[in-house]
Amino acid sequence: QVQLVESGGGLVQAGGSLRLSCAASGSISSINSMGWYRQAPGKQREFVAVISSGGFTNYKDSVKGRFTISRDNAENRVFLQMNSLKPEDTAVYYCNAYRSGYNYWGQGTQVTVSS
């Protein structure tokens, strides 16, 4: 089992920044990748960003150039730096870990961007 706990969400004005953090614990060895997904009201959960164990990253097109994912392997944490936030970024953001063919999820943290 892998446990994930997110923090860092909140309310911010459009154009502002937030930094999300996700702490992983439990059976964290051999985690292949960690990432962030989000779910807005009335919409399906969608991919935002991912970082592999080797440091390779990939992003949803609409956040490229604004969001940056990073990983601290020593601390077993993954971060999402979000800049130039837009109202359409408003959602619950979920941390994800992929290990041995299984996806693990955190409880989510709310990000609200006001216009």
C-alpha cells in the first residue's frame, strides 16, 4: 500500500501562484511515476502532470509553461508549482502514484481561482 497526502491548495486570484505538495508513505519503493490529476465540478478527473522515477515529465497542454512538476526522492514528495493561474484551473487536485500496475490516490486538495 502507498499512502498519499496532499497539501497547499487554497483560494487565489487569477494570475496568482500556488504550490501543491504530496507526501508519500508506505510501500514507496519501486514507485514508477508520480503525478497530479484534477477534477472540476461536473467533469471527469483529468491528467495534469507526471514525473517518472528518472525525472522525465509530461504535462497537459493547457498547463504547459505555467505549471512545473518536481520530485524529491529523498523526502518521498512530489510538488506542483502553479503560476499564472486561471479560473479554469479551479478543481480538486489529486496526487497519484503508479506502482506495479496499480494507481494510488490522495484525498485531494481544493484549488479555487477567482476572476
